[in-house]
Amino acid sequence: MFNGIIKAITGTIAPVIPIMAGAGMGKVLLLVLTLTGLISDKSQTYILLNLIFDTGFFFLPGFVGFSAAKIFGANQYLGAFVGLATLHPAWTALVAAKAPINFLGANVSLVSYSAQIIPALLSVWLMSYVEKWVKKITPQSIAVFFEPMMVMLITLPLTFVVIGPAGNLVSEGVANASLWMYNNVGWLAIPVLAALYPWLVSMGVHKALSPISIMLVAQQGFDPIIRVVALCSNISQAAASLAVGLKTKNKKLRSLALSSSITAYLGGITEPALYGVNLKLKKPMYGAMIGAASAGVVAGLLKMKAFIYVTPGLLSLPMWLSKTENYIPQAIATLLISSIVTFVGTWIIGFDDQPDSVENLSNQNVSSGSTVSLNTPVPLMVPVSGKVHPLADVNDPTFSSGIMGKGIAIDPNSDQIVSPVNGKIVAPG
């Protein structure tokens, strides 16, 4: 059940993140333009640009509904319909007027669903079961209009009366718990999360934290936890990879480590450094954990706030700036501490370096007594049954862009994963 929940959350949020990041950086750009006096916040240009970038957050339930429907095997356009129905101008007017409303005698909670994730996710989950049931009882001759009508007629009243208010309570509970943590034990919670964050990334579980960050930014105007943790972790991965690149005698590893470090520092994209260098060598991960935790202690004491949902890095430093508050100096201090402590820790701990010849041979398929050819490709068996897709179709830009190398994607239709090669799994001594 836990794996299913994590899969649903990460699968739903991953396609929506580019919209959040793009709209968020657009808001940052607009803020910088107004603070520098290049645009007045009273001008029509500002109003139009603000409208454009606010769209990414205001209509978030619609994006989530469309994405969640795919995960739950439902009609994606009906999923978007369910999410967007909660943003109808008539409903927002009722919420603003605070006028009591009931449906068939049941009281309806006046909840603003703009920029909310959990109510849309739960509603579309319910809709997926309603849709399957309706399809079973509907004659094919009237399915084209009867099925969507019944899905709407059943799902949306339940959304407004039960699912939406329940999801809103969960959202408020998560937000309140995060703020309590920030105000009371942030100095402890942030370094612990920062040290664990790269391991969450390695398992893909970190995306399950994205809804918390998005909710906090949308509802409170800032995120004092998740983005701060991500900054500490991202920079520590960059610094560990930098230390490996400067210390290794392996030319290929040096090139990979240094380029991965730059990518992580600038854009906060840590997958090349994590998978290609630090996790592969293992020991640099310890240096990264020490550096991230050290920076987390400082960040927690400084009570930093991120005002935009975007991946933390050097290029996104304006995310720590708002009209009334400026945490860019604190972000730079956190960045420097994470870099220095991680670099020194990784350098002292060291790692098992490999000479170029061993690196070249490690990629070959050899048997005892055979002749090694450095140009012979190694065949791999398919690890899972499913449908093959081009790597460019993968939602994660780290893989789809080819940064991690060439490959393919497989959409599995089986729960069984097998080893692509014959071999023996052993723990390194």
C-alpha cells in the first residue's frame, strides 16, 4: 500500500513539476523586474505577466487531475474536468461570499481549491473507480454521453461534499506540521532530512515531498523546509563530485565528475553526480551527508524561506527573495558551508579510485582465458516485460536529455524485475 501511494504521488507530480518550475521562475523574474524599477506593479504589462505566471498555480488542480487520471487508468480529460470544476468562477464566488450552501440537505464546506494538490488527487482516484463501474453497466449504444455524464454526476458532488474537504484538512495538517517543525525543531529536522535526501532521490521517493513544498508556497507564500533541505543536499552532491573530479587519476571519471558537479551547482540537477559518481563510489556519499547535515544546521538556525517552488541551485538564487524578505545571503552562506564541509570530508574520507585500464576493462563481457577487445559491445537481456519507448519520452530530463548516456525506456506490464545479466551479487569488501 505504501509503495502504491508513493507511486501515485510521484507519478502524478512529476509531469506537473516543469509547469511549477517555469511559472515559479517567471514569478521570480517579475519580482526582480519590479524591485529594480524596470516594471511597475501597477502597469498593465505587470498585470498581464502576473496573470500568465499565476496560471501555473491557480489551475494546479486541473493539471493534477489530468496527470493523476493517467496513473489511475482513467480518462485524463475527465480527470482534468474534475480538477477544474473546483475552480469554477461560481464556486470561487460562493467561497468568497462565505454564504452557507447545501447539496440534497448535506452541508458543503466552502473550501478554496486553487493551488491544491491532495483534493484533486483523491477526487480523481475516486473517479477512476466510478468510471470503471459506470462502464460495466452502460450499454454501448449510449456510452458516448451516458458514461461521462454519470461520472460527473457521481464524482463531483462527492468531491464537494466529502473528498474535497477531507483532502483540504490533510493539506492544512501537513502545512501546519511543517510550520510547527520550522518554528520549533527546524535546526534538528532540516539537517536530518538533508543528510537523508540523496538516498530518497536515489529511490525516487523525494518526489513525494514535492506536494508539501508546492502546498506551502501556494498556501503560506513560502516553504521553510523542503526547498531548504534540497539546497543543502544538492550543493553537497555537487561538492562531493567536485572533490572526486579533482582527486581521481581516472581521466574518464574526472571528466564525468567535474561536468556533473557543474550541472549540480548551476541548476540543482544532481542525478549525474549522484548516480554516475557519488553513489557509484559509495564513500563520497558519506562526505555529502556530512556536508548537507552541517549546512542544514545553519539553515535551520537562520530560519530560511523559499518563496518559489523550483530546484535550488546558483541559477535559482532569486527563489529566496520576496517583496518583503530577502534570504539570499543566508542561502549563499548555506551553499558555502555545504560546499566546504562536503569537499573537505570527501577528500579526507577518500574513495576507491580505479586506473584508466581497469575502468576500460570493467565495461567488457569477458570469460576466463578469453581475449579482451575494448570495442566489443556487451549484450544485455531485457529486465522486465513491457512496451519499449524512446529515452526522450521519459519525464525525467536527466535521462531524456541523454546526460546519463544513451538508452531506452520500458513501460512495464509485469511486477517481476529480473537481472539483465548472469552473475553473483556480493557486498564489496
